[in-house]
Amino acid sequence: MVSPMQSAVAELLDGVINAYGPFVIPVALFALGAVGYLFLVAVGRAGVEGDAPTDDAAATLRDGGDGDDGETRADRSDDDA
């Protein structure tokens, strides 16, 4: 037995395809993709707390040290000489 919701959706899709033809399918997919992309951009800009590296972590990766002492690689290489 077909539920009323299924038949309503089928009638709606049938009406849209009869009115606009099969060319509405790629347009609808493009629109859904654009909405999904905008959603992902919004979520990415909002960020997740504790997910992104802090400035200290970026300094650690960039300088190779602990990032707290302000010492650079050039400073450390002078100490070794």
C-alpha cells in the first residue's frame, strides 16, 4: 500500500518534470550542491572549539621549538657554534 506522502511526492515530481522537462534534474542537483557547499563553508567558518591549532602550536611547528621562548632556529644554531 502506498502512503499518502509517497503519492503526494510522486505527483509533485511528476508535475515538475511535466512542466519543466528533464532539464530540471541537473538544475536541482546543482542547487542542492550549492546549498550544501554554503552550509559547509558556514560550519567551517564557525569552527569547532579546540579543533584548530593555537598560535603557540603554530609557532612550535614553524620554529621547531616549544614556541614560548621566542627563540628561532638561527638563535639555536648560534648557540651550537
